Amino acid sequence: MQEETLDMLIDAATEASRNSYSPYSSFPVGAAVLTESGRIFSGTNIENASYGATVCAERVAIFKAVSEGETKISALAIFTTAANLAFPCGMCLQVISEFCEDIPVILASDAVVRIYQLSELMPHRFGDAS
Ligand code: THU
């Protein structure tokens, strides 16, 4: 991936984390997806008093893209201020895998950037059962 694209994705994820609605965990997360057509969609975690209704930043970003007609993603960035980078949860990995094959997943904090492949984080996925 080009350096410029990488920076744009991390910036979009960082910016999105500023809108985090996380009064219960106080753990802001921002995510940004690059679609195959070159558009970037960002999202942040949105929590709920019923806890279980919380939606992670990754899924918000992906659902924004899909609801705008973009169903193919080619990279994903996640920003947190955590000292240890935050990996996507299992539910988000399943949702990410619905809309791509193997893509770079960029984990960023203020101090560190690490790039993984989705296949490292999720070597096997549940696919279409039909
Ligand atoms: N969270 C995300 O947004 N993405 C993840 O992959 C893991 C967790 C959010 C959910 C919740 O608002 C907060 O982080 C603490 O779990």
C-alpha cells in the first residue's frame, strides 16, 4: 500500500475516534476502511447503556461503506490510544471477512503502527453455508 494511502487511512481512523461514544468503557476506537473504488469510510465505537447493543468502530465503518453501495474493501485501519495496540474483536473479524479476501489490517496508536494481514488474525472464517 502507498505511504500516502496508509497515512490517509490512519488519519481518518484517528479523526473518527474523536467522536467515540464510549461513556461506559472510556475506550475510544476509530476505524477507517478503504474500498476498492478508492473511497474511505470511517467509524467509531458507539456504546449503549444495555452494553450488548454496543457497536465497534470497525463495524460502523464497514456498515457505512456497505450502505453507500461499497461492498469490497481493500484495507482497514484501527486507531486507539492503547499502549498495546487493539486487535479487532472476533465479531468484527467475521464482518470484515464478509467484504474482502485477504487485506492489510493496520493497527495504530500515537506511538506505533503495525500492519497485519487479515489471514493472520483470522486464518479460518465461516463462509456461506448454502
Ligand atoms: N471496540 C471496538 O470498537 N473495536 C474492537 O475491535 C474492540 C472493542 C470497542 C467496543 C467498546 O466500545 C470498547 O471498545 C471496549 O470494549
